[in-house]
Amino acid sequence: MSSPAESALGWWGVLLAILAGTMRGGTPFLFVSLGECLTEKSGKINLGLEGTLLMGAMSAYAISYLTGSPWLGVLVAGISGLALGAIHGWLSQQPRVNDVAVGIAMIIFGSGLAFFFGKPFIKPTAPQLPTIDLAGWSQNPAVEAALKISPLFILGALLAPFLHWFFSSTRWGLYIRAVGDSPAAARAMGISPFKVRMLSVMAGSFLAGIGGASLSLYYPGVWTERISSGQGLMAVALVIFARWNPLQCLLASLLFGGAQALGPALQSVGIKEGYYLFNAAPYILTLVIMILTCSPQRTLTGAPGALGQEDA
Amino acid sequence: MALRKTLESICIPIAAILFGLLLFGLFCSFVGANPFAVYASIWKAAFGSWNTFQNTLIRAAPLMLSSLCTLLPARLGLVIIGNEGALVMGGLAAVSMGLALGTAVPSFWVQSFMALAGMGAGGIWIAIVGALRHYRAVNETISSLLLNYIAIAILNHLVGGPMRDPNSLNKPSTAPLAEINMLGDIPGTRVHWGLVYGLIACVIAYFLIQRTTFGFSTRAAGGNMRAARLAGLPVGKLTLTICFLAGSCAGLAGMVEIAAVQGAANESLNVGYGYGGILVAFAARQNPLAAILVSLLVGGILASGGILQRSHGLPDATVLVFEGIIFLVVLYSDSLYGRLPFFKEKPDRLPPAPQPAIPTSVTAQGS
Amino acid sequence: MSQEKLFHLSRRQIVRGLLAATAFGVTTKFGTGCTASTSGQADAGANAGSGDGEQMTVGFIYVGPKDDYGYNQAHAEGAAGLTKALTWVKLVEEASVPETTAVTESMRSMIDIDGAKVLFPTSFGYFDPHILKMAQEYPDVQFFHCGGLYKEGTHPKNVGSYFGYIDEAQYIAGIVAGSTSKTGKLGFVAAKPIPQVLRNINSFTLGAKSVNPDVTTQVIFTGDWSLPLKEAEAANSMADQDVDVLTCHVDSPKVVMETAEKRGIFCSGYHANQSALAPKGYLTGAEWDWANIYTKLLTDIKSGKTLMSGDIPHLLRGGLKDGFCKVSDYGPAVSSDTKKAAEAAKAKFMDGSMVIYTGEIKDNKGNVVIPAGTSLKQQDPKLEEMNYLVEGVIGSIGS
């Protein structure tokens, strides 16, 4: 058995792998969670983002392959998300229609469409998004690879503070928060909860579609039917973990992405037991944090008051 | 019940399914398949003859039990989606019990204890969700979702390591149950006993909810939790009991999957019956008897998945599109109750209040 | 429940009686010679609505999508190759069928509705209990299962197992990898620590060590057959550890191959030829050749041979020599010396003189697993139960 210390980068390699994996694996989480955050701020839950993510991944890959332009693929992924979001936004606001149920139906519908139309695109190799190389100074190929950063990640990282500012300092942000906290009060202010929620859900799905594009055009950079290992559903938990704060969504996405990278990285230096339980670590952590921070006396700070309640 | 209202509750779902079929037909013709031939095949594969209808029944059986896991808490106003997790934990507990008892006791007792173990484990799994909700105000939808992933990780871990039968070479599984302890098929059919369990559970759930004081308290509390608390209803006890019952139904589904189908626990325990059950519960408008019918519908859709591939050259994902369309339309149809003028008893009356009594709140009147 | 059991038992007896009756019918049918099977096919063809009486319906069932660039695709291509080679084969296929009652129902529909007389349910997990159950119910239908699980005496006569010793191709890929690697570190992304996978890892490593005794193979288990993100992470983290040849045993090797190419290191394929995914770094690969096997089997069946009569062996296995698998064409980075060494090993496989598991072999904890003087041939059942990683592999098989 060779000890980790003998390896090329050893534990430094693990740190590097986690750092790199955090950015690579965190990117789809980032977009989906920001999208879900936007959706939930308006008082609706969209579990269907799993389907949106798959649809986004498929359409981005397909368009990139057909036109040769990955950026066009990203745009189309967003638009396909927008379309699915429109269905969810409209349907989940009908009286007595539960948004959780619609979300699960949308997972089936969205993934069905993505798989159906994605068949011809599994084999071909589509042009990938370019990466920005920050490691010109280093001769080490591992460092170079780790510091190849996707513009999508940068875009997402910028989007988080923007959304934070948007929610706290703009009129539209206020509308969304008002609708999310109390549709009745919002209506009294002359805001249409239906329209605001519709737009929020659609915009959120647009972002989730882009998250899908980051899966198929950046990392891992393929289109297969198993490309999303539940990131879309996880986003719902992630947003709660982040307390509906876009900046914390960024941190939480990095944490979840890093946790994904940690398993293989640790195995590569010799720690191998219990990888199934390890893979479940993000879920356990989220649950523990929810248990610790919730209490019947007060609702979660930042929780939209009308979240998940039927009162459209 | 007034005639028009009964008519409404029959016509709307049927119209929704027909409309869903129409949309799916359009989808089929869009992708180059003859929709009428597709309809004929679906009918033939799902309901056409007793032989093919059994295919539908086999697929419907686990959905009935699984749907109750969402349906019962929904009557209390809780949206729980932990069916998959409870099913997996139930299956694991059942297989552990079955292996522990082995052939030392008569198979009737082994099966009974397996069922109890499955129900207990599934029940506790969802009761955790209920307890977190009641004592810590943790959102039940999210916690149950997280518990699904945790349950699946536990299953994979146990089956791949501590509980792995060394003889299960290339598909890690627990040791198999003794042949004699397996639940068989209903005589004269190829449908296993899980169907009967599902039917019985749905009927019991119906009476429990509609005909008992416990059910009445549940429905009352489901209408308005705060008011129920003020009125002195034991909300905590209700929550925990309902959650336990809900989880035990899904746990029983896991036990049936182990004892009637797989014979051992392995990754095949987690194939999506849980998520199917959630949709069944909502599409059935939280009515246990309707859940039976909706399960049959979904069973039929799944049963037709094969023939779409074999006879029409459609890819495997077609059945997902089909299922998705039908569910979206059926869920939408729920909003039509009381909105269609034809079904109103008297034109000038307010629309009938829907079952959970919240929607006629301030906002609804304001619009 | 006691009542249920009672009913059940009595029903089972009835079924047994029926089975015996059918079996008798079948044997008498086969007693008359090969004409019987053609008449069977004739009504199968008629059931399927085909005018051609000579057509034979053959069903294929896959656990995942047919185009996953891996396991299922290898079988689906085998099925497609079969219909191309034998025009009288009518193919019915179902993909994404889970290992539950769904697969028994799929088999039943293929038999009852489409009139299939030969079925290939390809996923490993279909065998027990699903195929066994159906085989009892339909004793005149032949079930061929990919996996080598058939046990004489315990399993129905109309079930057959086939599997390829693809680790022979992995051994050759190991030779190529071991002599091409500059760092002496190879990487293996694996799904689960099950015997089939361990055997590939070990053969690959033994092949590499045969040309370079100091070589090590790092293995990372992802935990499941298809987890693209984890596979990419595993590939990347091994590249970070100076591994310079990657191979894998997961359902779809696409991610591992593309990641290796992106990282500028070599890769070795699995399941199918992936050279198009890594034009620079693709060394070689271990590929299935199911079309060959399926065509042989169906030709035999057409000529009247059956599993039930014993004309077709119940356990059908082989390696490079028997055409179950093949080695991909060598990539541009493979030197001519390396090619020579690989071809020499291949020649030994072809003439049957090569035995991979020849003692003394130690596992990576230092225990002797195959003592000196013992050599386990490919058919040896001990190899089917492999539960160790050989010396030179870095990794452990705990879950």
C-alpha cells in the first residue's frame, strides 16, 4: 500500500480536488438553487426543477451540437426552462391545485420530454463552453485543470449578489417578497400575486435550465439520461439550508458541490469506507440544520410567510 | 348528495383523462405515430383482456399502499413526500425480520411479523417527519424529501456491506427469504397479495377518515391547525398518529415488494413507487377510494409502456411523457370543481366549498 | 393469511400439474425432430401479424436506455447486428425495464402478444427471481440471460446463461496501459465492488504488471452504475494524483473517456469502442461482441437445437478466442513495441495457452489468494466469486 504522502500532491491534491470539484459541481446547484430561491420567495415551491434541469441539459447539448454554438445552447436551455416554468406557474396557481403535486408531475413530464427528444444526442459530442484559465502561472497540470473556471460559474457567482440586491433594494424585489409573505396584503397594495408568481416561477425555471446547460456543456460535459443525480430536487432543500438568501445560496451550493467532490477525492488517497453514507452527508446535514434552527415559536428567518400555502 | 354534484365528480375526472389522452395523441402524431393505433394498443395492453388487465393490477398494487402515505397526512394539511423512504425502510425491516425468524416458526407468523416490522419501520420513519413538524416546526415536505435520500443511502450501505449475502455475487443483495415465507399470488391470477392489502388499506383509510371521530378531528384540524389547537384538539397526537399510519402503509408496500416479488432486499426496492404514490394521492383528491381507481389508471399507463415500444417504435421515455401529461391535466381538473356553470345546483348560489375548508379565505373573496 | 397460504399451496400444485402436462407436450413435440420448432415459429409469426411463416420473434429487454454508450447499448447493437445477419429474425425490444414485476410482465407480453419464442433479458438482476419464474411458467420458451448464473439441476431447463470473459481483453488493455504509462500509475473508475468488476480491475492490473511490475492501479468506486458527476470527479481526482491512464467499469464510459482526454492523459475503453471520444489519448479498450454470439445462438435455434434438449449448452461462456469480446484498435499513442507485446498476449489467448490467474498471486493486503503452482482457468467457479483486489491495486472493497 502506498501511503498518501507518497502521492504526487497527496493531501494537497485532495484539497485541490475539493476546491476544483466545489466550483465544478457547485455550478448547477448554484443556478438551480437561485432559481428555486426566486420561486420560493414568491411563495411557491417548484419541485419540478429536476425535470427542468434535465430539459435544460438536453436542449443545451442538442443546440450546441446542431449549431456549433454552446452559448446558443445555454440560451435555449434557459428558454426551455422558461416554457416548463410557465406550465408550472400557471397550473400551481389554480385553486386547489397543490404546487408540490404539480412539481412532481412536472418532473415526470420534463424528464420524459428530455429523454424522448434527447435520444439522438447521447452519442455525438457537442462543442463545450470555453473555460477561463486562471493558472497561467503554474506548471502543475493538476493546478491548471483545477483553475479552469467556467464563465457560467462566474455568471452564477455574480448573479447571487445581484439577486440579493434585487430582493432587498428594488421595487420588483419588494413585490416578490410581498407576494411571498402575504398575497392578501400584496393585493391590497395593487400587486397581482398571480402575475408576480408567474414571472418568478418562469424566471426561476429559466435559471434552472441554465443549470442544466452547465451540466451538459461544462461539467461533466455530456448528455445522458442520468446526468442529474437529483440536483433539481436537492435545490429545494438547499434553498432552505440557505434561508432564502441568495448569497447563502452561493455558499450552500459550493458546500454541496464540494461534498460531492469529497467522496472520490478521499478515496483517491486511501479513505474508502462508507461511501454510500458519505454521499448522503449533504442530506443529513441539511436535516440537522433544519432541526436545530427551526422552532415552533418562530418561523425560519427569511422564510416567505405564504410559502406552500394554498391561497392563490 | 345532490345529483349535479355527483355528476360533477364523475364527469370532471373522466373528461380530464380524455383530454389528457387527446393531448398525448397530438404528441404522438407530432412525433409520427398514429394516435388511434396508439390508443388501441394502450387499451389492449392495459385493460383489453383479463390477461393484460392483470398486468395493470400488478403495477397498481404498490401504488395504492404508497399513495396512502401522502394521502392521510394531506387530510391533516401536511404535504409529505417521504413515501419512497418509508417504503425502503419498511422493506429493510421486513427482510431483517424474515431472515431473523427464518423457518423456525410457521410461515404465517413469519409473514405477519414481517408485515408488522415493515409497517413499524415505515411508520416510525414518517412519524419522525410528523414529530419534527410538530415539535420543531420543521417543514414536513422538505424533511420527508431528505429522509428519502437518507433511507436510500442506508439501503445501499446495508445491502452493499453489513447485510450483504456473500452469495449474491454481482447484484449485492441481502440473503434471500425462505421460499415458504414468500407471499404467493392470489389464486387463479398472477397478481400477488399486495393488491388485496392495498384495497383493504384504502377501504380502512376511507372509513377511518370519513366515519370515525378520529377522522373527523383530523379533517377539522386539517382545515385550520391553529383553530383546532384553540378548540382543544390534540393536534400533536393527531399528527403523530396520522404520520405513523401513513408511513406504515408505505412500509407495508415495501414488505410486499420484498415478500411477494424480490425475495431479498437490494437496489430494486427503490424503483419509484414512492413518487408514483404521491401523484396518485393528489390526483385522487385525497380520497382513499378514489386512490384505488387512480392507481389502476397509473397501473394501466405503466402497463402500456411496453407496447408503445414494441409495436409503435416509440422510445422508452414515451410512457413518462404520457404519465406526465395525464397527471398535469388531472391535477388541473381539480380546480374546475364548482367553476363550471352546468354543475351548479342553483345559479345564484356560491360555489360549493371544497373539502379542505381553507380556500375561501380573505384573498379568495377579495378577487 | 393462513387461508391465503392454503389457497396458494393448492394453486401451486395445480400449476405444477399444468407444467408437467405442457412439458410432456413439449417433449413429444421435440421428439418428432426439428420440424416441431418451425411449426412453433410459424404460429409465432402469425401471432405477430407477419405474413412470413419463417419469421421467428426474438425479444430483447434492457434495464436502461438502449443508447447509453455502454452495457445496454452493447446488447442493443448485438440485437441490431443479429437482425442484420439473419433476416428471418423479428426483433421486439423494450428498454428501461426495472428489475421488478415490470420485467416479468414485459416478458409475458413478448411471449403472449408478440409470440416470442426466444428471449434475451439482458440485465444481471433479471435472473432471480424474474426469469426463473417465467421460465417455469413458459417451458417451451427459451430464456437466455447474460451473466453466467445457471446452475444445473436447480434451474429450469429452458434457461441458459451466457457471459464473456471480457477480462481477457482487459488484460491486454492492461499491457498496453502499463507500458504506455509514464508515471506508472493507472486509474480505474468502478461502479460497485462486485466480482465481475473486481475481476476486470485485477486482470487489467495483472496485465499491466506483466510488462511493468512496479505499476499500480488506483481504483475508485462510485457506488452506482451511472453517476456521471461522480465518475467525472473520480477521473479528475485521479488525474490530480498523477494517474496517466484511466479506464472504467461503469454503465457508460463516455464521461471517463472525455474527462481523460480533457486532462491530457490516456484512456482505455470499455463495453464499446470509444476511440471517437478521445482521439488523442485512446489507447485501446475491451469491447463486447454480442452480435456474433446472438447470431450463432439464433442460427443454432433455427436449425432445431434447443436448450431443453441440451443441444445448446446452458452455460455459454468464452473470451477472445470464442468471439465474445474483442480488443479495440490501438490508438496513435501506442508504440510498436507495446503493440507487439499486446499482440503476443492476444495470440496466447487465441491458442488457449494463456491463464491470467496463475499463482502465486497476492491480494493487496499481502494475503496469498492463489498459491504458487495453482492456476485458475477462466471457467473456474472460484473466479466468479472474486472478492479481493490483487497486489498493485490501491483501494479496498468495503462499501
